[in-house]
Amino acid sequence: MNKLGFLLVFVTIAFVGYSQDVQKQINDQVWKPFITTFNNYDTKGFMAVHSPDLVRAPRDSKTVLNFGQYKKQYEEGDKRSAQQKTKRIIELRFLERMANENQAFEVGIYKTTNINSQGESRSFYGKFHVVLRKENGTWKILVDSDSSEGGTISERDFAAAKPLE
């Protein structure tokens, strides 16, 4: 192998290794706590993975919220769900993940399963687009947008996307 070929292989391996390390950081600092706190109705923990500069844009409702507005909405929803004794489980899979040392952009499919007090469950699917940024050494969600895509996202789309790890 000539020097140029060796250099290209080395750079590719280094980039892939670096990219995987950043994705592991994001998984550990954002997505794992996001899932745990969402599933446990832990509003404080859930909001902790979001930047104070958050822009939340749920496309189905055609709204744009800041951190405070989203937190209030989330607290109210968590309280309502707890009173109704429902359980929810969110799962995430990824279609695209790009990052450098301080910024990331990720696209994926979510599956949320709601289980009512009688044990009946129903799953909902959607697509999310998220911009993350490293703030004081910790990854945070800066922009979060999702949509049910008019109900066209399904279990098949979810299963075809890459799992978290």
C-alpha cells in the first residue's frame, strides 16, 4: 500500500472511531436519560437534557415553544398522565447521525407505547429531527422537532432504523 492509501485508511479509521465516541457521549448524556426520564414522568430530569436555549417545534401542532413553554406543557402532561395511571414507553431509532466535537444533527424514528390503567396498549410512531450542542462539556438538545408524518410512519419504519447503540 502506498503512503496516500495508508493515510486515507488511517484517516477513515480515526474519523469512524471519533464519530462513534461522540455518538456514545450523546447516547450517554442525552438519549439514555431522555428515555428513562420520559418513561418515568420525571419532568425535571427530562428538561435537564435540553438546552435553556431550546427551540421545540412539534410540527403536527404547528407551534414553536421555548424552554419555559415546553417545560410548563410537559409538567402539565406528566401530571395528567400520572393521575390517569397510564404508563408510557418511548423507544428511539436513528436514520442519520452527524456530529463534530460541539454540534450534532440527528434524524430518527420514535415509537411511544401508552398503556392505560386496564393494561391495554397502543403505539404511536413519528419522525424526529434534533440539533444538539455541547454546553459546558455536556451534550444538550438545542432544537427538537417531530411529526407523525400524517400517520405514515409505522413499525416497519421503526424496525428498519438503527437502534440506539
